[in-house]
Amino acid sequence: MFKGSHKPAFSNDASLQVENHGTAQYPFRLNFYDKPPLYDVTIEDLEICALDRLRILAEIESSAARNRSWEETKSFTMAQCSKYLPLNANSARTDLHSERRKDHLGHFVLRLAFCRSEDLRRRFIKAESTLFRIRFETDDGQERRQFLSSREFRWTAVDNAEKEKYKAELKANYQGFRNEDDKERAFAQENYYKVRWTRVPDLVEKRKVFLKGGWAYVPSRDQSSIAYQEFEDQLGNALQMTAKALPRLDEDNRLLPILNNLSQGFVAGVSSDWVAPSSEGNEDQVRAEMVDELAQKHFPLCMRNLHQNLKKDHHLKHFERLTYGLFLKVLGLSVEEAIIFWRKSFVGSHVKDDKFNKEYKYNIRHSYGLEGRRANYPAKSCQQLLMAESSSYGCPYRNFSPENLQSALLSAYSSQGLTSSDLPEIMQTVSARHYHVACTRVFETTHAKSGVKRGEGVGAGESVTHPNQYATKSMEMEKQRKDSMDVKAEMEMEVDL
Amino acid sequence: MDDLDASSPEVMRTFYRRLYPFKSIFNWLNHQPVPTRLFTHREFSFTLPQDVYLRYNSFNTVEDLKKQVCLLAPTRFEIGPVYTARPKDKKTVRPGAFKPLQRELVFDIDMTDYDSIRTCCKDAAICKRCWGFIAAAVRVLDTSIRDQFGYQHLLWVYSGRRGIHLWISDKEALSLTDEQRRALVNWMMAVQPGKGKEVGKVIARSGTKPLPPCLQFALSELAEVFSDIILNDQDCFGSEEGYDALLHLIPDSKVAENLREKWSTGPYRTSEDKWSDLKNQIKKYPKGTSQRPILTSAMEDIILLYTYPRLDAEVSKHRNHLLKAPFCVHPKTGRVCVPVDPSLIDDFDPEMVPTVGQLLRELDAAGSQNENGMEHHSDWESTSLKPYVDIITKHAQSLMEDVRRGKRETDTTTW
Ligand SMILES: [Zn+2]
């Protein structure tokens, strides 16, 4: 039928001639983005296209995080789209070429920005496929058919003989018909396509197709599944290729800051120097269930204190939550993991799931810059904590009474090698108001077994100025120690006994 | 008295050196006579005594693997995925560049998941009778995978104690992503085993709708198994505990009460009697009434619940799951994890599987008969391990034959 050379039957109307020109490059509203934009664009143009698309993708992520239904997600996204990224059907009397060019360009700029880590790629694919799906569902029926026929989906139409052969099996998937006649009629009208089952895993998972010899018999009404899967797979491959090619691209030094900015806007909140080490490979990411152990081994007293309180009370007050949440964010806890962590931590408190979803989840996402004004909130530094003057979330070296501080130190760090004979010196620096020196001394003492000597601080004599600096350094040191050991007892798998 | 203890490194070393069929294992994993990435980039992990666990080993040749195994004499070793780089180089490659690529599609069926049903044995014990559950599961899974997914290279391996593993080596199966593996497993999963004494539940049916077609096929097969194993051999509903579980699965309190009354007060009724009592109760509802299909669905569900394969899904869903290699020795039973021919699964008796001690004695006996006999690597020829090695050798040959043929035809299929 249509093989990319779609020629609409336009009249001689002059305005439609312009549109005809516009749709020649982009014959369809839907786009698989196989061809990169090969035309000159200004930097401003590029940035606008990308930023506007980013708003849409952020809305989609936000919808997922709020557990919006599919219909809600669709309507919220469509609303954002009509504002920032309108994309109309061929029948519309808008400037189709500009719309589709913007869609095309924005997608490719974001590919460059998001190809650089596994995590970014995964999130980008998810958001883009959702956008594709929303557009696919809202597309004009005829245009969608034309779009589908314009592409080589490598599906084989099932002929009548074969359809008859598997009639019983194929019909068994028809449910919700009142009587046999209706069912028979529907079956007679249905067309089937054969594809390898690996191309429609979602249909297989829900047992919505008939499978024979590894071929899935997909009714035409479920063809969209094939298109979605194809879109995802292609985008995944394309991002891998882009990631490989990126270092070799002659990167325009005006482009790079924009790309960085874009991906950061998406990750929102996690500072770029943190993203670099943590996003590579899944093993290094901080997951919710790891926090407890990390706290025992790596956190400075202020954060240990917050962690203990959270465990004890299954709750933290607003500023405590904010302080601890931002600390964990910078530590490498992704927003998804943060939600899991806080939800688990609140189990046993008065906060019910419903309330958690409504209020706390929003706050968590807000602190990750995914809600509200989408600001990149940094974690609180020692300076800020020292000014806080609250015993619950400020600097404990400053705010705790000497007795409380000593017992807090012993209970937190005696397993790490701190003994009561270390206390007099620490308390002396505290009474001289050198709180960060006291904290640094604790770091040195508890990391002596990793080879940290007195006066070395958190590296090269530096003293503690930020809770995250403390924790990061401690984690790095442990990792180095681990890596140098050849025999590891890793028990990350189950084995049959 | 078995003086040859499977937990002794010396016994294991001799076993690996003289009996373990490294060559066939290599052919099975590599599909070709010359090492490819399927072998060189493959993870092997070793479990040493005292639970020391060595991961991310890889080898250039099967000789290197054998050398290392004989040196370490692990209590067992596991086979993992093929990675983008050699696992032994893991530390020197960028973390993001080290990813699992390919892996046989594997399944694990274990007696543990049948503990709430079987009546003959408890805990770690297994006998020929409860093997019937495993045999039924193997038949259903083997047929379904071949018929529905079209895979042909299936290797079933006894796990050494009370379960069975399935390794599928078809090209497409090797390359499945985790997402595709999950989809396949969810297609296969019909039953969620319950915790403790709960029987579990059927997850494949949505509401009161008919079963999906793929399960209707399995059901007709399993109805027979249900009668043989559940009603007769295991007499699952004989005890009060047993029929109580059954009554809990009947979504009609009137029927359930009538039956409870009859079974708790009247004379003893066998499981078979009770099952026909249930049928008779259902027949009291005329056809066309709404209770009738609800109750017949419930009967179908009960059959599935008691006989459908109970899979350990997590094993199958991820490419980077490690699974014990065939022909390892189970440290507790001393039995070798031998391949099993699925067409003879009903005759398989786990208690007849050779132990390492038995094999080494056979070896000694054969050795004294012909001095300076055959080379070490084929010593298994003179032991009762032979028929099992023959299974994997034949299996590997058909895989290699496929690859050879595929190369000649330069693979014309596209999908
Ligand atoms: Zn038994």
C-alpha cells in the first residue's frame, strides 16, 4: 500500500499546497525517528525544542510516580503537549511541517543528552515510549493504518487455511461474547499476523495470543503491541549507538553545556559530579535496603542520629526528613529507591499508604526536583547544619549535651573501633567549638583499620565540611579495600541444594 | 558404610579428574568444537568447603577449566551467563561495559514447592512416589516449551537431591532478554505455591473466565495425573487436614458444608470417593445455573493446583542467575546431577542415581581388571555414569549439528 511515498489527494487550494510540502518530509504524525535531522539549526532553536520536549517527558515520569491511571496520564500528557509540543494529524490546518520538525529535532537532541548512562537511557526510553503510545492511541484511525503499512514490521499475514487449522485455539482467546454466533462472526472478520513471540513479550506475558512453535498469532487489534515493542527496541539500540559515537562526535562546545544541562534537568537534583560515578553499572547504586548497613558503616554522627530516630519512631519531622532525604539523594539513592526507603521506614507509624502517596511522595519527588519549581536542591553542608541549632537535625557535636554526645558516639561507633579512651580528646575539641575537627577525628579513628592516619582527615588533611563528603569517602575506602581482596564471598544468588 | 565421602576434597578431585565429562560439557555450552565467546566469556563460579565462594571465573579452553576444577576440587560449581567481556577481566573493564548477554533459558522445579501437597515424605526426603509430581511437571513443561515456543534443545538434569533443572540451548533462547524471560515464565506460571501448609492458588485464571487455551491443553493431560497421583497414590484428601484444604478451595459454602458433614461423621472415604462426592454435589445444580460453571472452574483449578508444574520463577527470569552444572555431586547425598531423558521420566528413580562413592569403587574394580586401561578423560566409560554421559554427548552433538547446518545455510530465516 503506502511505502513512504504517501501522496495525499489534495485539491488545488494554495494553502494546502504548503501543507503538502510540509508533510513530504514528515508524511505521518507518528515518527519512529529512524532518520536523524540533517539540516542546519540554530542553538536557540535546538534548546527550545529540547526543553519543551523535556517538559512532556517530565510530566510522563511524574504521572508514573503518582500512580496515575493510563487515562489520567494520557490526558495530562496531552494537555502539556498541546501547550509545548503540538502535533496534529494530516487533516489539521496547522503548520504541520514546523510541528513535526520540532518533534523530530527535540527527540534527537534529547537522545544526545540521555544516551550517556544506563539509568538515563532506561528512563528516556520509558518516557519516550509512553509518549509514542499516547500519540498512537490518539491518532486518527486511517492515518495510523497508513503509518503501520508504511513500515516493515516483518509480520506475516496468517492465511485462511492456517487460520482454519488453529480455529479452536485462536477462538479460545475470544472472551466476553454473549453467544457463539457473535464470537464466530468476530472471528471470521479478524485478521491475524504471525511474529516471533520475542517481539510481543507483553502479549505473551498476559497470555493474550496463541503460541505455536515460537510464533505468536497476533490479532490485528493487538498489532499496536508490535509497534510499541519495535519502537522501544529501536530506540534502545539507537541510544547504544549514540552513546558509542558520542565521544567521537566533534562536539560543539556550545552544545555540550546544553546537553549537560538537559540531562541534569531530568535527573534533577543529583549533582553531575555525583551522577558520573554512581550511574555506571547497577552494582554501585544505592538501593533502599542498603541504607541501614551504609548508615552503620559510613555515616557521620548527624546522619546516624537521623537514621536512628527514623528507625526508632518510624517517623521524622519535616526538616529532619528534608535534611536526611537530601543527604541520601546525594549519596546516590535514586528517587524510586528513595520512595521505597521512606515508605518502608514509615511502616508501623500513623502514616498510611494513602497519605504517604499523597503527601510524602510528592515531597520526596520535590526534593529531587521533579515537582514544583524543579529546583536542584543540594544536600545540607556542615555550615548549614551548624546554624540549625536543633538537636534533632543540626550538628550533634554542637547541639548535644556532653553526656549525650559521648554516649551517642560510643553507641554509634564502638563497632568501628572507637573506644572511651578516644573520647577525652574529642570532647576537648568540642568544648573549644571546633566541631568539624571533632567529627574529622572520629572519622580518622573509625577508619584507622583502612589505613587512615591521624591528621589525614578525609584525605590530604582535609577536614569534614559536608556529611556527604564524609560518607562518600568512607564508602570509597571500603570499596578499595574490597577490590583488593581476591577471594570474596559474594552471596547474591540462590543455589539449589 | 560409604567410606568415600563426597565432602572430601580428595574424593572430589578424583571424581573431577577421572570421571567428570568436561568435553561434553564444553560442547554443550559452546556449540562448536573451537572455543567461542559462549565459552570464553562465560562465568563459572566455584563453591569450596566452608562456603568459600569464588565468582567471575572464566577460561580460554576446557582444559583450563578442568585444570582449575581439579586444583580447587570445589564441592560444586555453577554456570552463569556469557558476558560482554571475559568475567575474569571484570575488574579491568568499565563497570557499564560488563553485562550479561546470553544464557541458556533455565528452569528449576523443586520438591520444596510440593511440601504442602505430598503425603509420602517430609522435608528433605524424597522417594519414587513423590517423584511422580516432578515427572508430571517435566512432561507438561517439556511438551509446552517444545510445542508453544518451538525450542528443541532441552536438557533435563536431576539436581542431586529433590528437584530437577531444565537448560534450553536454542539460539533464540540463549539470547532472550530478562524482559522476554519474564514474559515466558509468566506464560508458564499457572500456580502460585502457598506458604507453609497452604496449597497455593491458581493465578492463570482471571475471575470466572475460562482458562487460557494453553492451560486447557495441560488440563486434559493433568486430569489423569490428578487421578493417579493425588487421588490414588498420595491419597491427598484422605486425612482431615487433606480434605480440609480441599474444602477451602470450594467457592460454595453449602457444598463445602454438606461434604464436611459427610466426611467428618460418616465412614472413611478415600480421596477418590471424596472427589466423586464433590462431583455429585455439583451435579445437583442444573446446567445453566450460575453456580455450575463456578464450581466446575473450581474443580479445574483444584486439578491444576495439585498437579501443574510449580516453578521457581526467579531462577528463570534473570540472565545472570547461576545454576549448578550438570554432573556435579550433591554434597549431602553424594549423588551425581545426571541428565534425565524426559521420555523416560516416569521410570527415573532418584535413589538409583549413582553416588560418587559408588562410581569411584566401580572405577577401582575396572582398573584392577585392565591395568593401563583407557585414558583418564573417558574413565566414565567403565562405570554406571556412562548412560548419563551418553545423554549429554548426544544432546551436545545435535546442538553442534544445528550450528553447522545453520552456518552452511547462512541462516535465511529473519525475525
Ligand atoms: Zn515421597
